[in-house]
Amino acid sequence: MRPGACWGIRLTSETMPKGSYCILSTARAGSTALARLLDAAENGHCHSEPMPNLNRETRLALDGYLTEQQKTQIVAEVLKTRFQDGVEEYGIYGEKNVTYGPFIPSLAKETECRFIYLTRDGRDVVTSMMNWHIAKFGNIYRESRSADRLEPEAVSAAANLLINDDSSDYARNRPQPDDRVYEQWEDMPRSHMCAWYWSKCNSVYQQSLALVSGERVRQIDLARDGIEGVERLYQWLDLKSPGASELTEILDKKVNSLVDRQTPNPKPSPAWPWWSGEMRDAFDDLAGQAMVDLNYTQCVRSRWKPKEYGRFWKEHDGGLEWYTWMYESRKAVHDDLLSFLQSHHELKTIADFGCGLGVGYCDSLADRRYVGFDLAQPAISWCKENRNNVNHDYRNCDFIVEDPDERFDLVFSQGTIDNSYDMDEYLAAMVRWSRGWIYLTCYRGWFPELQDHKYSWNEEHACSYNDLSPRRAQQTLEKLGCHSIEISPVSTRNEAIPRETRIIAQVPCVS
């Protein structure tokens, strides 16, 4: 079931069940922060992980050792009284735990509890779990054989809690014999385990919540919904809000983050825009469907596109002088492409991915159809106003995402893939828009030793600075059906970067 499919019923204050609520989420999704936000209410209390928290019972349930009757009995004996006492003491009582997934139907049956389903982008959850393991506690899937280098605080914490006593880690989902990752589990990198966990845990929540009336469930993502989403929960729960300013102050504290915990190195694990191609592939395989189900992937082609991607080009108006300097600084590489075009007179229609102001090419391709594509609206607007060749056109779009409305004899790109959010999808887009050839260069250099693409995200510029792996590019193009593939260095006549990567390939026939 897609979350929210039947949860849109708007309740009046007369029909709302009063009393208790439960925050449900995966680990590292922000549930402690949400509990703190709701605990600020004047007429209620939200308890964070009260004991007993069903760690061991949850694992037994997940592994199939508890019947529905036994689950209901556990809820009646352990949780029901606590919820009733909380309501009696505080008026409105809530609690958050990450272990209640298998017990949701029993909770719904035994109490009038309502459920807040908190979600977070799986890529951020995996990053946060790895940071939590490496920098703080060293207790995420302790059976993993990954040789993660722990910070001193994490080493100490793990040493002081024997694996047999670690009920929090024990409570996490593990694959059953019928799961496709069962046989390889302990050999999987810990980050892959975390990706599987995020997907599986959310699946448990969705299946359990599907058995609960939609009137008793609300879904929220703190990153997407912000304070407005929290205030909607206040209304739904009949809580008295302390005001948006106080709630914003709590949210801005990043409760229970490594920064909040005053951890010396709060980001030892790379955020997902830095993930390698192999890690991206693994996450897609293990959690890609969950990303679609939870609406974190609006378009498969843009699944690795950061929210602010391309801000530099969208805001930068370099002018003709700057773009001319850019062209001249790599003139040898541009000349190489023009030589290719001179030897292929049959290529009558040309697309330029990352055209800027079309410097060099608008003149050299004056007698051919030339269409420049760019994310920079200022550049495209300038071209439309100042480039008057009737054979030429300029478009402002993200060509990785777009479907082609025409295909070209040649699609080329000069030093733009290096800054893209997904080099494999970039190659796929070039193939998709072409009916003949693709030609591209990578301005950051020639890296024949790389087995995988290397991504480096720059927050200030909101773009990546990537090193392309010839090996992976070859594999990607072969999967796309390309032939006559040539991946080689091209001389720049520049001492700083003496060789760039050049890729030339013919695309499969378009019917």
C-alpha cells in the first residue's frame, strides 16, 4: 500500500479520538526530535523510548515466533496500562519507539492510540546510521564484517556493551531464509545492511498500518513538512501549541543529531551526493522500490539529484567574456571535436549538452541544425536574444530528466558531465537524445585507474565535481546498446590538466 493512500480523511474535533498516540519510524529518522516537538505541548506529554520498549519481543515477532494472540497479550500486559496511566496523568499522552511495527494492529485493538508515521529519505537515514555507528556507538548491525574505522568514542561505547546485551541492535530487522539477501547478509557492507533495514522496516510499518483505520494515522516528514506539518499534528492530536517560534527553535536544534550530542567528528561518513556508483547501485537494488513507494523519487532519472542542484548556473550570469575565456582555456579539446565534425559531414543535426553561450560552436556549426541545452536560464535567454541563426535553437532544461522531442545525429557535451549529479544517467540521456553518435569530454582529467565513478559534492556551488571511471562508462554504454565505443585520453596542451577523458560511441538504431 502506498502511504497516505487512505489517510486523507479530515476529522472534526468532535470525531477525533482523544487520549494517546504513538510515533513510529525507522532508526535515525528524526523521531526523537518529533517527540521533543510534541512534548512542548501545554496539555500533554510525549515520552521518548520508555521502558520496557519491546526490543526482544519485536525481534521474536519479526522472526515469526509470535502469534497474533501473543502479540496482543504482550500489548495488553506491557503497553496498555502505560498508555492509560499516561492519559490519566497528562491528558494527552504519546510515546515514540522504533520497535512497535509488528504490534501496531494489537495496539490499535487494545487502545484508542493514534499513529504518527514519521518517514525520512532513505539515503539520509543510511548516512545517519553510518555516522551514528562510526562516531558514537559502534552498534549498528554488529555482526557485519565491514572494517569501518570507528572514532574513539564509538570504540569505547561498543566495548562497554557486549553484543549479547545489546538489545537495541538485536531488535533490528534481519533477513529471513526466504529473503534474497539472506545468504549474503553477514558479508554485506554495513551501509548496504542499513539500506535493506530502512526498506524492510518501512515495509513492516506500511503492512501493519494498512490494517488500521485511516482516521487513526497521519504521516509526516520533518524535512519536507517542517513546522507547518508539526502544527497540523498539534491540531489533529488536540494539543495546545507553544507557538511556531518555539517549535522552530526546537527543530533547529537538530535534536539527537551528532552535533546535538557534541560529537567531535559529526560527519565521518559521506552524505549520499558523495556516494560511489557502486553504493548508488546497491541502494537502488535494496531500497529503490521503497523510495518510490514513499514518494522520495519523483523521477527515476533524477533519483540522485540534490534539492539545490545547479544553483550556481541558475544564478550565475558570466557574460560573453567569461564564457569565451572558458572556451579558450580548453581550445585544444574543442578543436578535437570540431575535427571530428569535419570528418563526419553526414551529421546534420547537433545537440550540445551544457552549451553556455554557444561560444565557438554557433559559428563553426552555422550551416547545421544546432540546439544548445543548459540549466542556466541567463545563458539561454542571452542566446535567444543574441544568436540569430535560424538553424539554431536554445533550451533551458535538465536534459537528464527530459524525454526527447527530437533526436539528433550527434549529441555532444564538453566538460559538463563532470558536474552532473549522475554520470550514468547523463550518458543514458545522451544516448536517448541521439540517433547516431555521442561525443563527450571530462574536463577534470583522465583517470584510467578508477574502477568506479568518484563523486564530490560542493555545497557552495550546489554541483558535483566528479572523476569519471573509463571502466564504468564502458560498462554503462554497453548496457545501453552502444557500439564502436572509444574511451581514451585527449591532449589539452595544458600543464595543469594535460589529458582529459574523451568518449565517442555510436548509439543503437532508433526505430
